[in-house]
Amino acid sequence: MQKRALITGVTGQDGSYLAELLIAKGYAVHGLRRRSSTFGTQRIEHLIFGESPSLHLHYGDLSDGNGLVRLIREIRPHEVYNLAAQSHVRVSFDQPAYTADVTAVGTLRLLEAIRDVQDDTGEQIRFYQASSSEMFGKVVETPQKETTPFYPRSPYGVAKVYGHWITVNYRESYGLHASCGILFNHESPRRGETFVTRKITRAATRIKLGLQDKLFLGNLDAQRDWGFAGDYVEAMWLMLQQDEADDYVIAMNELYSVRDFCEQTFSRLGMDYRDHVEIDPRYYRPAEVDLLLGDSTKARTRLGWTPQTSFAELVDMMVEGDLELARQEAVIKGLPAGRKAA
Ligand code: NAP
Ligand code: GDD
């Protein structure tokens, strides 16, 4: 029997990689999309257009509980992956109540919908919650693992702690097969352009081709454990294939600073980041997370999860992707770099 999966946040970075993975595994994949004045489906166009569209999209929103119940009743998924969120940490300081409603209470609405439908049909629905290393915030130990206490430092981090604990609570209270992946930062050429890695690769490649001069950043000393999103969605799927639901840290177990990311990106393009990067205090956060370093031993041992992409390969992949975008832009603007590359 073909398995059915529902992905919330399917239009986002992780949603697009997870949809590809599940389709390759033979799932019928359904995705929740928000209504917007633009299409917003750039990352998944290859899955929804063409001769054999393999991804089925449904309008919905984590703020609309009744809609979620109706959708789950209609699809009757075997697996639900909750990737939808207001996911930007800096923005969560500007929109704290909205972030709480979507990222925290939205998770509760989805769990309630699953519980209702599962009770009615008697068919198990497995649940994945996109928890975050941002929950560790002002870290109380390093590296961080599943047992490390949370100390969130942003409205987003606080909302994710709620989403995490309500998922654990529904597992313990109602026996739901509900797992949380505590994922450390993961990036790709599909990463949103306002997250720091993509902001750097996008700007550096545009600077290289003469499309801009400077890159304005905030705290260059923040340190993160960066992996490739394509590797991390495999871990999500593995969690839902286990007999018992559980929580897992997913990380590379390696630490780099924002400055390191700048240095590596610009040097690949034959430039020195110090000639182009300037600090703009607007990008500082009211409370910063200085260091996140994961220990993913549990996932590697119990799930057999192994990331395939190194930090250097990740930077290369993102630089290549953005160089191509910058070349296209140069062609449109009639710049010499565009003509040479065209
Ligand atoms: P992303 O690119 O920002 O995607 C977020 C997705 O959520 C988008 O599809 C967005 O739709 C959707 N969304 C936002 N508000 C919604 C609402 N009210 N109702 C329904 N959908 C809504 O994020 P990502 O990097 O793929 O991350 C996926 C999940 O993992 C998020 O929950 C994030 O918080 C979490 N996470 C990410 C990382 C990371 O490093 N990437 C690490 C740990 C945890 P639109 O396209 O319409 O905006
Ligand atoms: N976005 C951004 N823009 N960050 C900057 C900038 C800038 O101009 N300059 C410095 N930074 C620093 C931030 O202060 C932060 O310490 C670090 O770069 C990483 O910022 P982001 O790339 O925005 O990621 P994040 O760590 O805050 O959050 C991401 O990872 C979380 C997992 O720990 C998001 O994907 C979250 O959704 C995710 O949960």
C-alpha cells in the first residue's frame, strides 16, 4: 500500500528537500501551502508542474485549527511532518505574538487535529516536530545533546520550546507516535536569503560580478554547527520509521563562526572578506545566541544517520548556486560578467 505523508511548510527550504525524498521513496506527498499574493512555490515547482506532478498542494495555515482537522480527515496521512513556522529568529523579536501563535500554538493545533482523526479512524498517524537548537540558546553545557536543558534567547526559541514540550506531552499523555528532531542550523542553495549563510553567498557572488559593493552584517563572532539541509531531512524520515517515537539531536558536531563562513566564501571567489564586509548594528539581536554545537551521537547510533556533506562542500554548493543566479542577473543588466558567462 502506498504511504501518504503531509508536510506543513512544504514551500520552505526543508519542505522542498523532504518532499523530494518522500516522493523518491514512493510516498503520495501532500503539502500545506499558505495563500499569498504571489505563487511562493519556487522551491517545489519541479514537483508540482510537468507531466507527472507528484506533490499535491492544499491551502491551509497553522493558525486555522478547523482547516487542519478537515485536511487531515481528507488525506488520512500515515505520517505528518510539521515544518511550518515563523522561522526567523531576528523577526521573532518584531513579531513575538505572531511567532507564538504559529510556531508554538500552531503545533498544538496540528497535534489536536491528529489526535481527533486518529481517535475517529483508529489508524495511527506518526508525527514529526521540527524542534530547534535555538531552544538551547544561552547554552548551559557544550556540546548540546538531548538531555541538555533549554534556555531560549528569542521569542522564536521560546515558541519552539513550547512546540517541543507539547509534542512530548502528547506522546506521553495520548500515546501518539510523535518525535522531535532538534536540528542544528542547516543550509543549502535553497536557504532563505535573510539567513546569514545565504546572505553571505548571495552577496559575495554579486560583489564578484560587480552587482554590489558591500555586505552589511551583524555579529561576526556568533558560532554555529552548520550542515546541509538535504542530509538533515533524511533524519526526519528515519525518526518516523522507528518502532518507538523519541527525540534526537541532528548536527555535524563541528563549530564555525560567521566570520569563518565569510572567509571561506570570499576566498573561494578569490576575494578577501575584509575588503567588503561592514558591520551594521541593525543586524544585532536584542539577545544573542553566541554558540551552538551539537552532539548527534544518539541519532548516529540509533537511527544509523550519517551526514554526507562536509562544511567545505556546503559552502561550495551555495557559492555555485548563487554564482549562477548572479550571472543570470548580470546578463539581464547587460554587464560584462554576464556576457562572459552567458
Ligand atoms: P523556512 O524556509 O523559513 O520555511 C518555513 C515554512 O513554513 C514555509 O513553507 C512557510 O510558508 C511556512 N509557514 C510559515 N508560517 C506559516 C503558517 N502560519 N501556516 C502554514 N505555513 C507557514 O524554514 P526551514 O529552514 O525550511 O525550516 C523548517 C522548519 O525547521 C521550521 O519549523 C524551522 O523553524 C525549523 N528549523 C530550521 C532549522 C534550519 O537551520 N533551517 C533548524 C532547526 C529548526 P511560506 O513559504 O508561505 O512562507
Ligand atoms: N540573519 C542574519 N543576518 N544573521 C546574522 C547577520 C545578518 O546580517 N549577521 C550576523 N548574524 C548572526 C546572527 O546574529 C546569528 O548569531 C547567526 O548569524 C546565525 O543567524 P541566522 O542565519 O539568522 O540563523 P539562526 O541561528 O538565528 O536561526 C536559524 O537556525 C536555527 C537553529 O539553531 C534558523 O534557521 C532557525 O529557524 C533555526 O531554528
